Amino acid sequence: MHLRRVLFWGLLLTQWASGLPEPAKEPMKFQFRVEPPGAAIYVEAVSNLGNVVRLGLANEPIIVDRAKFRSGLTLHIGGEMALGEKEVPNFHGYMARLEIVSPKVFPAHTETQADSLPITYYPGLNDSEPIQLKPAPGAGAFLQRLSYSCKLHPVAFGVFLAVLSSLGFFLIAVVVPRQKAWREESAKVAKFNARLRSLDVQNDVFLGRQFGEWATVKRLGAGGMAVVYKGVSTLTMKEEEAVAIKVMNPELAQDKDYRARFNREVQISRTLDHPNVVRMIDHGEQDSILYLAMEYIQGETLRDMLPSKGMPLSDGIPIALGIVQGLIHAHQKGIVHRDLKPDNVMVTDNKRVKVMDLGLAKREESENVTRTGDTFGTPAYMAPEQITGGTLLPATDQYALGVMMFELFTGRRPFEVADSLTLVMKHLQEAPPRIREYKSQLPDELDTLIDRMLLKDPAKRFKGLVEVQVELTKIQRKYCGT
């Protein structure tokens, strides 16, 4: 019995030992790298006896006996292939392939133990040249490769997905809704540029030029010291936001008095904010040219709309009241206009009165207006104290307004002579006629009102234009029914 047991266990051990792999007599250590990573490599070889031997999965280094496999190795890359099959399955959108390892790349034999052998990489005998799998054709294969790449690089895929989501949100929320607006904006810019190119700039050096954000598109008028243009913003290009740009004479820009006058107009315009006063919007200096951007008034000057025989009472009083209200606001700020005339009053299309052109305006506390041999203002509307160089007060504007109201209701001024010297002497010495001498149907109250406004002594005129406003309102209610 004891002998039988020994034989049994000996036979069992022999069978177990025969199942162990035979140690390689001439070992080689291989590792194969593939791009994309993760593709399975199954190694098969034909032994010297002609048998096909499956060596197993080569994702880890394998030991090969050089003595048994003189004919090289066959690699099935991309998936497992059963013996005898000619095709290897597709790997995540990449085409599987067969690769033959020539025995020429087998390293030289060494007596070193197999575990300590240097690893030989294939191909190229270095780890910088992996075996490349060729992408399979078709959209399905592309999606497979994309999915597999995301699994290999989850962080990069997350970042890419976040960027893609942000881009998609931007496109959906911003780009798509604004496509129409952008097209309209591009068309507006092209139209605006075409408009500037079509201007006759040869006859006007300031036309089509830019001052600040404003481009001049139309000449509105000119005076001795400035030219006025219609300006449109180059930022918005909206016609309804147009301004009136007053471009000062560049030849006078270096004159200290001229620049002082410009700066005075800027400071005064900043101070005033009233519906009956033209509002200043911008000012500056462009290429040594001074400019002032003001509210653009769609209408006409009082001079242009004044009939030859004067206005009816119902039309003239609202205009006179508008001028009075604008001047009251200026006087409350301590500002005297000192160049009040029909040319400096605009009436808008909706009958709003606007007092403008404050270039000659002066603060009450400033120095006298008159310099030696040089009197500012328009002679036909100048008060006696303005002619003689006296101190200018709100009563000075009251006198000019009286002349304007005389003209507004009769169609003529109190003194009408061609010679300027004779004209100023009449303002200084001669009593003005009464308005009823030229238009008898006008009320006595209006005649008395204007006559007092035209008194030579400013102290005898109304104390302020508020009193004039009260009297005009009474006349309007009595004779115009409003």
C-alpha cells in the first residue's frame, strides 16, 4: 500500500511538472506598444517543429525562446483571432491588423536570467515608435474613435465639453438672435459711409469731416466767425440723434480773445438747461479747429418765418412768451445774452421756441462788453447802454426783445436806416414809434408793454422779464382766448 501511494503521488507530480512551461533556453523579452493604447495584441508563432503556438496576450512583457521560434512572431493587433481566421475584429473604430516580427530584430543571446532581461520594444527597438492602427472609414467608426478617446482622456473631454457647451450657448443665446441686427448694422454702416463719400467736399473743407464722434453731413449756415453743420454720430449713425456742429473759423483759433469767447460760450451753454434754450451736447478741438455740438433743431429761424407785415397776435404771443421764458432762465443763472435778434431764435416744427447762439453771452459780473472802438452785438437791436459801453444787465436783453416784438407784430423795426451810425444815434437819442402807428388793430396793452421795454433808461424798463411774461399772458388770455 505504501508503495502504491508513492507511485501515485510520483505520477501525479510528474504530470503536474509536465504541464509547466519549459524554461526558455535562449530567452528574449518583448513588449509591444500600440496607438491608440489599450488595443489587444495576441502573439502567435510557428515553432521549429511547424506547430502554431499561441503565446498569449502581449499587453505585458512576454518571454520568447529564440531557439524554438527561428521563423519570427506573428502579431494579431486589435482583437483576438482564432486560429485559421484571416481577419481580426475592428477595435473602437480602428482597423485591426496583422504584423510580422522578423527574427532579424531578435536581440543577441545572453545568459542573463529571463526576469532580468532588458525589454525589447517592437518596432524600432525603442519605445518612441508604437504600432499605429489605421482609422476605419465611415461616420460610425469616427464616433467609436471619439467615444474611446473620451474614455482615455476624461479630464480633457470634460474641458472640451464645457467649452463646447459654452460655445453652443453663446451661439444660441447671442449670435443667432443678433444675426439680423448685425446685418442691419453692417448695411447701416455701408450706407453711412456711402453718404459721406457722396458729399461735395471740394467746395467745403469741413463737410464730411469728423469732429469728436460727429461727422458733418450737411451745411446749415455760416457767419463771420463760424460755420454750422448738421452732424451725425459715427457710433450710432441715427438720423434722429443728429446735432448741429458749430465749427469755428480756423484762422481765428490762435487769437486769444477768440478762444476766450469760445470757452465762454462752452461754459455758458453748460450752465443752461431749459426747453426754450438750445442745449449743448459736446465741444472740443479737432486738428486745431474748435467745434461745438449743439441740439439740432428741425425748424426755421424767426427771421425766415417772419411775414412782411408781422404775425397775428395769436401766433406772435406764444413765440414772444417762449423767448421770454428762455431768457428768464438765462437771467436767473446770471447770464445776459447781449445778441438777441430773430436770427438767433429757432422755432421747431412743433412750434417750440429755442433761443440760441450764446457766443456773445456774458455773465453780469464780468467786465464791460465794449472795448475801445469795438462794440459787440447787432446795431439794429442794441440797447443804448450797450452802444455806449455801459454795464450790461438783463434790462439790456429786455430792450432787444422789445425791438424783436415790435418787428414780430408789425413786420418792421422801430428804426430802419441803412447807415449804421445813424441807426445807433436813433437808438441813443430818438424815441421809438408806437406799434399802433403801423398796425392799429393791435391792443393798447401790447403797445404800452413794448413802449416801456424800449425806454432809453434801463432803470425805467420792467424790473425783470417775469413782469413782461405776466403782461403777455394777460394779453393772450384777453385777446386770444387762451
